[in-house]
Amino acid sequence: MKIYKFLFKVLLFSALSVNTFAQVKDKNQIAEPTGKNNLAYKWGEMAVQATANDTDRFRPRPTVTSRFLGLTFVAIFDAWSRYDEKAIPVYLTDIKRRPKKEQNLKNKEIAISYAAYGALCEYYYSDKALFASYMKELGYDPTNTSLDPKTPEGIGNLAAKAVIAARRGDGSNQYAEEEGSNGKPFFDYTKYSPVNTVDQLNDINHWQPKYFSDGKGGKFAPACLTPFWNRVKPVGLKSGDQFRAVPPPLFGSEKLKNEVDEVIALQAKLTDEDKALVEFMRDGPKSVQQAGHWLRFAQDISRRDNHTLDQDVKMYFLNQITAMDCFIACWDTKMFYDSSRPNALVHFYYGGKTITAWGGPGKGMITMQGEEWRPYSPDTFLCPPFPSYVSGHSTISGGCAEALRLWTGSDAFGQSAELVSGAMTEPDNLGKKVVLKFNTLTETANMAGISRVMGGYHIQSDNVEGLKLGRNVAHQEWKFYNIHIGNKTPETIAEN
């Protein structure tokens, strides 16, 4: 009997010891970083900063930076996919998936960091020193150019190289490779020539360049921004014209006249809240453009929901290929119809007639002749220099909001922004402090779209059809995304 009691005590001690050891092990185990602490989020911050720097150096070029961001997050996704159980890379197709035992957080962090570093150095080359410094801060060697597919460093480098190689000759003319590019990157090799000159309106249905202030007492008229962007190869779309918008309203139609009147009326009644919304969505110095704006919104969701690295890699991938392809689809519609902006339309309809409108910085709402009307915008960036229909803000916001709604399975957003009305447009005539509330993703996209009408950059058709176009693109990207995370075939993907 004593021997049984002894054995029972030994077994009880062993069980308690094992349990105690397990508890200590669990307590000492380092939790996976989430939200703003996960490395995918941090590389997202670096990409946003690079985009802001790009704006300062090269003026706003939202089409170009959307491609930079989109391809950077494709490279990150492709590198990560080799350490995931079932994800399928977009361009890194020749590299095998790593064994299960290697599919850990450390290897994923190394792989996506080298992929991000390689892609960012290629696309935002002016900030190479910044990226190298960040790599060192993370404990990685930026001079490690290994292409060994058995190491995370090698896979990261290979992912960046694969994306860069695959996208050469994609129509963007990044390397001045298109015939007729004159050796200049992003040069207009299509030789687009506007129907109207800056000084002469020949056809009110077509886009007219406008004079901007150079900030030094002079003026200049920007050429059309990347009029060839409709030829850029999309990532998830079949083609840029896959969802081309229906024709816009033309001069002579009651619809166009009513929408021009709406623009005048909305601008004449701008409140501090309206101005703040116009400015927030327009963005100011160091603007991150629409793709960067929606990357920031995606990061809001990451912080809100405490995302892991895996979650952020996938969400940013969907978010940014949607933004990139929305720009391509938007430019297809813009260049196909080549439509006029409100500043030309108002001048045409109301020239010689008295209206109430914003008189410019410090002047408030005044009575003026229709040909003096202008958008609620600084003199140095009077209005976007490219055709109007459809709105880029509406297209990209509609698309990215819908993509995030599909990804999260909910329309809830619950974010806000605080700013002083007028700070970006008339700093010597500030309004009150305003808190903008973005309750849902759909509402946020709609707010972005209507802000462009209130600000005088677009008529309502530009906004409505832009939102629709973006949402159509998002559903196509959702199918593409699900294929690449290894979920389902296109025919069986459910849309929330």
C-alpha cells in the first residue's frame, strides 16, 4: 500500500511540475506584435512618408505614386506568401514555398522587410538613405543582396526584383522605355494635345488647362498629368476599360446645366465644416494623394482591430492594388471622354452674369462676374490638371472603401480627424476647429466624393459615376485577392 502512495505522490508532483513549467513558459512567451507594432504596419508608415516626400519633390502626381505604393505592397505580399501555407504570389512565381517549420514570424518579418526595402528604393529612389537607415534600425543589413531562395533575405530581395522586372514596359513609362518618350521617365509618349488651350476655349465639352500661381508673382499652366495612364497594365483588372463609365452629360443638356448650378450653390454656402472636409480630402503640403490617404485609413483599421503582420500584409495588398487599378480605370474614363471641369463650365455658362462665390484667400463669399469664379483652392494649385469625368477622389475612395468593407466583413469605421477650417487654403482667414467623423467606410467614400463637388473641382456626375466605377473595380480586385491568398476560385467567392 505504501508503494502505491509513493507512486501517487511522484505522479502528482510530476503533473504539477509540468503544469507549472507550462504556465511559466506561457508567461515568458513573447506575444506577436499587433496594430502599430507589427512590422507590416511600420513599413506602411515608411511608404506613406515616402509618398509625402515624393509630393514635395515632384509636385502631386497621384497616378505615379499609386503605382509605387501598389507595387511595393505586391512585393511585400509575394515575399510573405512563401512563408504562408497557401498564398499564391503575383510575380514571384518561380520560387517555391518554404517548409512548414520555416513559416514563422521572424522569417516573415525579414522577408517582407527586404521586399519593402528593395521596392521602395526602386520607386522612391530619392529616399534610399532613409530606407537604409530604417533597415539598420530594425537590425537588418541593407547591403545584403542575397538571392538565395532558401533564406528570408533572399526571398525578400527576389520578390522586389520580380515585381520590378515584371512591371517594366507596363505602359507607365517609368524608365523612358516607350517609343517617343524622349528619354524622360513618365513622359507623355501618346502626345496628348488638349482641344482647348489655356487662353482659348474651342469646345466647352472638353478639358481646358488653367493658369496656376507659381507663388512668386508669376503664373504657369500645368500640362495634363500622365495622359497615358489609361495604357498602364492593371494588377487585378483585365484591362483599364473593363468598367468604363457611361458618357458624361454634355453642353445643351438640362442635366449638365443643373449640375453646374449645384456646384455654384454648394460653394456659395460652404460652412466651416464643409471647408474642413474639402481641405482634408484634398490634402495639402506633403500630400500622400488618394492611394496614401486610403493606406492611412487602412492603418486606422489595423490599430483599431490590433492586426497581426499576416492580417496587415493581406489587407494592404488588397487596399493598394485596388487604389492602383482604380487610378488606371479612372484615367481610362478621363482620357476617353476628355471632359471639362467646373471652372471652365461656370465661366462659360455665367460669363457676364453676377453670382455669389468664394473670392479667393481672405475675401470670403462675394458677388462677382461668372468668369471670375474659381474652386475653393489655393492659387498655387487651382484645380487638378487633367480632364474631369470621372472624379479620381470618388473612384479611388469608392474602390478602397468597398475593398476594406469586403475585407473586414463590416462597413463600420469609427474614425475622426480634427483640423482648423481654412488652414490649407486661406491661412490668414481661419475658421473654427472642426472634428470630421467617419462612421462607416461607405460614408467616408461618399464624403470624399461630395467634397470634390463642394470644392468646385467636379460636377455631381463626376462624383456619382466615379464612386460606381471604384466599387466595380473593388469587386474585381476582391476576386483576384481571394485567388492569391489561396481561398477560392473566382466562381465561388462570396461577396459580403
